[in-house]
Amino acid sequence: MEKRAAEIHDHLKHPVIDGDGHWIEPIPVFLEYLAQVGGAKSVDQMRALWHARDAWYRATPEERQYHRLRRAIWWGVTSSTLDKATGLLPALLNERLPELGIDFAMIYPSFGLTINGISQKELHRAACRAYNMMTADMFAPYASRFAPAAIIPTQTPDEALEELDYAVAQRAFKVVMMRGNQERAIPSAAEGIDRQKAAWYVDTIALDSPHNYEPVWKRCVELGVAVTQHSGSGRWMDRSSINNFTYNHVGHFAESNHAFARGVFLGGLVRRYPTLNFGFMEGGISWACQMCLDLIEHWEKRRRAGLQYPNQTNVAELRQFIDRYGDQKLKANANAIMNNLDVFRPNCTVEELGRPEHVVDDFEVAGINSKEDVRAVFSNNFFFGCEADDRATMWAFDKRMGVRLRPVFSSDFTHFDVPDFAEVIPEAFEMVERGFVTEQDFREFTFVNAASLHTRNNPSFFKGTVVENAVAEELGLSTTVSAATA
């Protein structure tokens, strides 16, 4: 199959960039770095956390039901010896990458994906720093083919700013990974004031956040990095099966990306930082297609000019309709009905419903003044990680959408859903062979979009890599061209 992957690559007129590969972190090595950063206490805390996360496996069926212990993954990485070694050893991955039909790869965490979900503040910070130190050290010799992602903690803006400066300015990371959905305690619930509320909510850190993340977005622009999110929604309310992992897993990246993208869009980040790109990884493109169309439809109905104000209802005329068409009960309650004309707020009169201070344009902050403004965000600033076996990727190129979205090829190397690394490129290329997408579509999917995501604020992103010349030529970048060739 590796021969097949190389043959496909040789047929292409462009290099292949993996926008979302993964590696298998050596856990004992990570713990050494963690001890260096946070001391033996942090290592003990991490081991205790792992033990707690395995509670499902130690519980009886009755205990799982009583405590609603969610079915967690029982194994998560490839079983192939060669592929497991490839994911574990950067030198071997570097050697095999051309055989697999890939020229350059962004490398995201595997175990590290769980770090951004650690709630203990000190352990969270120490684990992020330890991961970034280890990753920078281990991938430093292979910068011509890899750009590993740094984990940026975002529980608070200050910790995000601190780690951004360390990772990008000091350790030369070019890719940063954030958790765009922070699970925070609701103050009134935590204080026992309102026990009817859920104990926590999801803060998208871009809309209605209790913290000011504006300096973080500004710093990303200054440092020349795109904002990429690679986090799921495994703890959210609807993912609570105690026995079925697939129920809890399917769509959880898409759900998390949908929430963060809504916050970014409606929070006006693109309006304030038009050169800042956002990558929503591993959730596919289907949710983005639906969201783009939903926002266009909502803009038509919920912008100020499109709103149908409650006081536009002619109460007298409505009363006449009741007199003419109503039965005895409706006619008897006609006066009361006039004061209950909105079934979602039945205790409000028309006058109360139409109070000017309560009527808002949900799109004003986002700076959206037309349908084309919505399409522009989705086609210029938003990028969507799509795996090789995701046939919905073709929807990004469907002209009937009215907008051309930007899917980014994602190998998802090392994870359980990639049983054979060598099958990834052939599986992706099946869309071309079956006529689902054109070769130009495939070029954008496997090359152009990943390059565009990371070079908008950093034209030198690929300098010194094996794809430098090809990217510069494709995107018209005026960078110093090295001897590296695609």
C-alpha cells in the first residue's frame, strides 16, 4: 500500500501537506519533563488523574449507572507495530513520510489532547509547559518536514499570553493549539443559589466570556500564528452513555468546533482581526456547511432590518379574525389572548415584547451587513480539518453551496481510526477516482488550504522546509527561497 501512496503522490502536480497528523508521546519522557517543570508533586497529581479517569473500568454495572460514569475509550492508538513505532519515533516518521505520500506535516498531540481538559490550574499549566518543552526538543532535528503544535492553555488570558510567548517567541513553534471551549462553573450554581442550573457552562472565550481574551487574539496576530482548535465535547451533557463509547465519540469534535466557531463569528473576531485565520481540526466539513447556511438564514431574519417587531401586529384586526373564525372558547378568551400573543413569552403583552432596549441585531458585533459577508468569513478565515475517509469533504466544493469552503487534509496518524498509515492517501484520493471531486479540489484539500491557513500572518512559515518553493509559488509569497525543494 505504501507503493500505492507514493504512486499517487508522484502523479500529483503539487506536494501534500498534512494539516493534522498526530504522534504518540512517550509517557515516561513526558513525566520527566513534568517533574522538571512542576516537581514530583505534579507527577503524582497526573498519575492520580489517570487513575480517576479509569474509574469506569473498576466500577460494577450498578455503580456506573448510579454515578453515570461515561464509557471512555478503551484503546486509542493504532495496533500496527510499524505504525506505532512510526508515531512514537520522530526519526522514523521523518523517514517514512515520503513513502506515505506526504511531504510535510503539522503534528498535533495525542495524549496531549487531554491536557487542555485538566481542571487543576497548577497541573494544567505545568503539563502544557512540559509537553511543549518535550515536543520542541524531540522534533527540532526534523523541522524540514514537521511543524509540531504547541499546547496553549486558555483557562485565563494571562496564561495563554505567557505560553504563547514561550512557545512561539522562545521555542520557535509555528503552530499553536487552543481549547476554544472552557468548561466553567456557573457562579450561582456553585454557590448553591440556583440548584436548577447545570453546575457548569461552556465559555467559547470569544463571545460573552467573563474574561477578556482580546489581548490573546492580538498577540496571535503579532506573533504570526493562526488559531487552531483541536478539542472535543466528550464531557458535554448529551455525551453520557455509560456503555457505548461510539455514542459518546461520534461528532464530538464537530460539536466543539461548532460552538467555538459560532463564538468567533458572532463575537466579531474576524471583523477586528481580519488577517487572523482559524483552524477547526478533525471535525470535518459537514457541520460547517450547515452552520454557514444557518447563519445566512438567521441574518435574513434576525438582523435589525429583517426583524418583524411585535408591535407590527394589528391587535384589532386579529380580534376580528377570532370573532369570525374562532370557536366559543376562543371567542370567550379573546381579550386574554390579546395579552398572550407570543407562545415563547406568554406572560408578555405586545408592548412589552417590542421594548426597543430588548431588540438587538445579533450580527452587529460581527460586522455582517450582507450574505456575502457571511460567506467571506467561511471562505477566507475559517479552515476545517477533514480526515481521509470523510466523504462529506466533497461538500466543500459543491457549487450549490454558494461558497467554497476550505477543508484541510488531516491524516489523523496514530489514532485508532487509522489502522494503516499507508492507506491514508489512497483513501483520500478515492474521491478523485470516483469523480466526487476534481484534481483541483484535491489540490486545495491536500496542499493549498493548509498552506494558506498558516502563511497569512507568517509568509515565512515554510521557510527551510521541503515544500518552501512550492508554497511560495502557489501563494505568490515574496519570501527568500532556499535550496529546499518540494
